[in-house]
Amino acid sequence: MKIASWNVNSLNVRLPHLLQWLQDAGPDVVALQETKLEDSRFPDAALAELGYRSVFCGQKTYNGVALVSRIPFASECVTAIPDFDDPQKRVLAATVGEVRIVDLYVVNGEKVGSEKFSYKLRWLEAVREWLREELRQHPNLIVLGDFNIAPDDRDVHDPKRWREKILCSTPEREALRGLLDLGLHDSFRLFNDEPGHHSWWDYRLNAFERGWGLRIDLVLVSQALRARTVAAGIDTTPRTRERPSDHTPVWVEIAGG
DNA sequence: ATGGTTGTCGTACAA
């Protein structure tokens, strides 16, 4: 079972990229972020033509998440963090086969110390309490998405330049650590401990061509799934195409079910 | 050089 995450930065613009990538990479499930689409405009018919079902939770202009799967969904989806009042559409959870999947579009945070930064930390704390409960009910749990946090300096092209900056600051990394401490593992680091692997590059200054990236898109696997995780990676191909998203897909391969 | 680009909307704002 191949499960991927991709911040498409407008599914309206990126639908051709997604359809192409589904055919090229053949994932069983893709978690999308920044669809920027109201639910009435979600392109579920185009995806169904390739054999994928969709569940989605979107809004106009900003945010928006979706799960696209060629395996049937086994449950109703959850579209909000329990007991956390938030008009922004950033979370979506559903069960596919025997695997519980939680798609997250983590708050960007703008700038360390800003109003949006404190929202980011409060949001992550609420997600932590939610995931604690999800793990209790679903030992086979995958939490994936755009985390807007580079876990450590190996995930940053130039750690000095990014030191204590947004996406790399200590409070953000501690918040991510709080999620991992529930019993989740960064799947990419089960197979690769080298620096220089990134999933996002700023549109400006030819950052992609210069390798100025960060690894902020993650696939976390629970303890039970860790033993069944046989591969993980980042597919930079979509970032090389015409008019790309600033993020590229990340994926994990789970053995069995 | 505190620089630049993209998406949405039709102007600033978010990333």
C-alpha cells in the first residue's frame, strides 16, 4: 500500500499535475493540502475516471484538504479537530482498509513571535490531544501532510540562514516532537539519515534549481505500522514540470493490508 | 539588496 502526501497549492491549477502523477506513481492513497476549493468545485469526477474516490474539506481561496484513494473508505471522515474552534479547513481523517489516515495542513505561522505563530503552536497542541485519542482507537495510524516544520537541521539546505526562523524554530520543533512522542515515527528517517533531501522550495530566486529547500512534508507512522514500512521517499519530478506546486509529493510504502 | 514568486481575486494577503 503506497500512501503519499502533496501540497498542491491550488488543485484548480494543479489538477493536470495530480492526474499525471497518479498515473506515473500509482499511489493507493494521496493526501492533498491547499486545495483552495469549495467542496462544490472539487474535481471528484476527473479523479474517479482514474479509479480514485475522494473525500474533501475545503474553502474558498485558502487551505483545504482532501484524501484521494483507489481503496474504498471504510468510515465517515472527520473534518475538524475535536473541541478546537477553527474556521480554517486544515484536517481530514478517514480509514482506508485497516489503516487510519490523518491528513494535516499545519499552520504556516508567518514569523516567529507573530499572532499566526501563536495560533500555530495552539493548533499543534490541539492536534496532539486529538492524535493521542486517534492512536488509542487506531493502532495502525498514519499522520501525513504539510507540517510547515523542518524536523532538524538535516532537513534544511542552509541551517545557519534558517536558524530560529519560521519553519525551523525551537518551539515549532518541540511541538513536532510532542507529536512524535505519542508514538509516531518520521518514515523518511527510517531509511535515510543524510541531509539534502527536501520537499518544498520557495518560488523565488530559483530556489529549486539552487537546491535551497526544506523537508517540511512528512509521513509519520505509528509503532504498529513502523514494522510494516518497507520504503519511504520524496518524488521531486513534479517540481520540475511546467507551473509546479512549490511542494513535491512524499510517500511511504506499507507491506500487507 | 531584509531582495523575489505564485495563487486568489480583482486588492492585498497568504505562503
